Amino acid sequence: MKVLTLNFLTCAVKTCKSSSDSFPLHPKDAELASDDVEVNPQLLVNLLPRIDWNALRTTSTELGFPQLPEQPPTAEELGADEKVLKDLHSLLIETQIMEGKLVCGHCGHEYAIREGIANFLLPSHLV
Amino acid sequence: MDYLIRFSQSHETFRLPEIQALAVIEGIDLKVISYSLESPFCIVHLPSATAARRLIQRSILAMSVHELWGAGADLAAVHAAVCATTPHLWADYATCSFKFTLDSYQGSRSAADKIRLINAFSYLGFAGPIQMRNPDEEFVLFEDWPLNSTPLGIADPTYCYFGRFLGAGARDLPKRLDLKKRRYISTTSMDAELALVTANLALAAPGKIVYDPFVGTGSFPIACAQFGAVTFGSDIDGRSIRGDEKKKTLRGNFEQYGLLAGLGGMFTADLTNSPIRRAPLRHDGDGATGRIFDAIVCDPPYGVREGLRVLGVRDPEKSPWIIPKGKEMYKDPDFVPPRKPYSFLAMLDDILHFAAQTLVDNGRVSFWMPTANDEEQEIPVPAHPYLETVSVCTQVFNKWSRRLITYRRIPDNEVDPEAMKSREETIYVGKSADELNPFRKAYFNKFEN
Ligand SMILES: C[S@@+](CC[C@H](N)C(=O)[O-])C[C@H]1O[C@@H](n2cnc3c(N)ncnc32)[C@H](O)[C@@H]1O
Ligand SMILES: [Zn+2]
């Protein structure tokens, strides 16, 4: 599962949705892999306004990557600075969590990731 | 100038919506001059020949586009139109290699007739070499004949067109993604041609982000990735994504077609308990928060073979042990969470509401839904105040049909403030699969009242 996907996902439990602690989910025992994907500047520019930057900073730190700047780059900066573009690409698109868990900071529920596919199905007492 | 689009005579109700969607993708001002479901010939007005080529290049249902030199109810009218409006163009083709082709829809011409029809254009004065393979220019005389004109001995077509070939559609793509040669499919995989048309209607394109909440074996994401989009998907049945965990997997399909760059992420989830983050709908929203996708495409479960199911317990009073057992067991990796029957109409409404919450402005949701052919049993097109219906296309089978319905997410400030308030909180009651699903019920009653 890409770091990008993690930025789109919160706890599936309905009563957690209103809590800011349910996003982002926190990786636990994560085994990382890196895919080789061609840089797609158009995609990154489109993604920029849809990414929750604060959540991405949290995720990046939790996965052991260097601290991201406080503010996201602008579309112009992405276009002008190849390093900013490449770093963002490698974090969002190339980095994958292959095994491990995603933990909700509000209810503590753990979602398992197996072979890169996370499972968000809930037992009946949480539906 | 006017241009002639030569459609394939199939999936008729999908053809114009597809072309209109492609005009949106390419930012081309398209005006339809004449079109009919009964004919493969459509006349449109476009800003330029380049625009015409761009418009058609990824069309699945259009075969080709032509610069229209003349049209009329008979050949004399065509020649009159060509002579009246195109003499200034003739010199441009005086020396290039060229060929003439005859395209008789529902009709046939003898070899001698063909030569006679083509020779009648000799006044154009083309003096270059005639070349059947890869000529510089191809000119086509189209004839629209009535159905069964050969056995009925009908002498003349009802309409004729003459034009210069500009470009072809993407009729090769359905073959490239053909299910028969795909590594991993299931009984509900969507056929490649209609999946590609769906991707066009959803405006899939490079840099766009597309999601299929009922992803199965991935037919829609694959079609969207073929057009350059990055795709996400989920399914309540994780096995459909994992396949045999070897070669026959959803990921393997992307690999087979060299489309891995378009594979964003796949996960296991129930749409009615979705983990996708979203913000509640509000008229005074900032128009951005929580809005992630450019398009949502899907073929939701019809619930015919198997009742439609979501997470939950059907009757907690009758089976009070299920919830405590789940509490005890859910951390076991092999635990399968219980499911309960759900209403088909409620599911469609859930999809629309989810789309309203997660699509960017002018983003599209395209989904398939079945309905009965009989008007009385027909299921109405679902509506949502934040979504405007763009097109309804129908594929008709013997006793039932399925529709591809496409909506556009309208910007918050264009939503009628009363519409959201007055949106009836329709609660779908019933517990059995038939009570919950009018289509399933009609299906098993063989569409008889
Ligand atoms: C008609 S199939 C879609 C097939 C898919 N288009 C493909 O190409 O394979 C419907 C899918 O929806 C899934 N499904 C059923 N109920 C669901 C739910 N509540 N949430 C998410 N997916 C569900 C089924 O497991 C099935 O794979
Ligand atoms: Zn939670």
C-alpha cells in the first residue's frame, strides 16, 4: 500500500469519523518496499491540493523518513525544483507498506496489511 | 467546418455521450448537427481538422472522422454540394497519392458500380498516384441504405456523404484488453469495450485519480489506466483482489498490460463502512476539503445470484451470540466479519452520496445498474442534489437492460440549498433479499407482473 493511499484513509468505524485522532492511521510493524515508478509531474500537481499535508508529515516521520517541511510545496515549486518533485514522488508513489498494521488513534482498532493489501472490514460490534 | 463521424452500429445509446465526454476531455467546442440512433453517420461542427482528430483518437465507438465535403439525399446532391463548397480545397490534393473508398452501410455495390461511382469524382482533378496501401489521402463515399436493402432489391441509398479521412478511433483497444486473453477474470468482469467506454464517460486521463469501490478483478481501473489515470479500488471480498496470490491477481492484470504506473492502491472494504476520508456535505463548504477523486466508476453488485450484502448482523435479536463471538475472534487473521442483506436502492444512494463527498468539482461518477425492460417495473434513475445527470446509456438484453448512468459533481455554490434539505430521508425497510431489491425480485419473477 502506497503512502499516498494512506493519506486518503481514516478509521472505518463510523463513530471515529468525527474525531481528529482517527486520521491519519498509524503504521505499526510496517515492512516497507520501494517500487520503481516513472515520475509523473502532472499527477503530483493534481494531487497536491488533495493531500492532507499535516497527515503526510506525521506518516512520513512515523515511517522513519526525514521530517517534511511545514508547508507543502506549491505547484510552481514542484515544476521548478526537480529534487522536491522526486522526493515527493518517492515518498507518495514509490514507497509501499507491504506488511504490518494500521492503528486508529481514537479507538485503537488495528487494520492488517498483507501483501500490500489492507483489510478494512469491521467485526459486527464496530459496525 | 463540418465533420462526419463514422460510428460502429452497436451500443447506439453510448455513442453520443462518449463523443461529448471526449470533447470535454480535449476541451473542444463540439456542436452536433445531425445524429440518429438508426444511422452510423453523425455530422458535427468542430473548430478544425486537428480538433477532429483529437476528438476521435480515443473513442471506442467511433471508427473514423472525416472532413465533410458534401452530403445529400442522392449522389447528384452530393456532387452539387462538393462543387459548390470545396473547389478551393481541390488544388491541395492535386499531386499527392490518394485512394477512394466506398462505405455502403447496409447495402452492397457490384465492382462495376463501385468504379462508376468513384469515377464520377474525376472532376476533382487529382493527378497524383492512386495508392491502395497507405496513401497520403483517402476520400470516402458513404452510403446509408435501408435495412435489408439487398434482399429487398432496393435500388438506391437514402443518404450519401463524401469526405476526406482525417483520423481513426481506438477500435483496437478493446482487443488489447480482451477478457479472453486477460490473465485473471471472474464471471462479473466487465467486457473490455464497455469498460473503456465507461472510462471515457468518466473522463479518465493522464494525471487523473479514479476510484472503483466494487473493484472485483479490476476491469474499470485497467480501462482508466489505459487512458493514463491513476486508479484506486476496493472490494468487500479481498479474495477478488488477491486472486490466486500468484499470477492471477488484479495486480497481475495491470502487469500483463504494462499499466503498473496506473495502479494506485487496492484494499478490502465495504462501501457502506468505507475508510476513505471525507467531509460532510455543506452549502458553505470550501469546495475542496476531503475531495479526492476525479472520477468514480463501478458496477455495483446486483444481488441476483447472491443477495446484496454489507457488514453487520441481519437479526441481532434472533442470533445474539454473533456479536460477542466477533468481539472475541476478530483479531484472528482468518476471522470473516458477518454480513447482512442490504437494499439495492440504498446502495445506489450510498454510492451517490459517497461520490458527492469525494469528487472534485466537475468530477464524474459513472455506474452500471440493471433494470427491467417493462416500463412498469423500471427502476428510476437515482438522483442527488450535488450531482447532475450527464447521460443515461442503455444496453438491452432479452428481458432486462442495464444502464450506464453518469453524473457530474456540481460545485457547492451551484447546489440548490433547498434540495439538500428536502432530500427525503428514504429509509429502505425489509429484511429479505427480495424485499430489499426490486430488480432481484423482478428477475426471479421473470419480469412478469
Ligand atoms: C459486479 S461485481 C464488479 C466486478 C468488477 N467490475 C470486475 O471487473 O471484476 C461487484 C463486486 O462488488 C463486490 N461487493 C459486494 N458488496 C460489496 C460492498 N458492500 N462493498 C464493496 N464491495 C462489494 C463484490 O465482491 C463484487 O466483486
Ligand atoms: Zn477508530
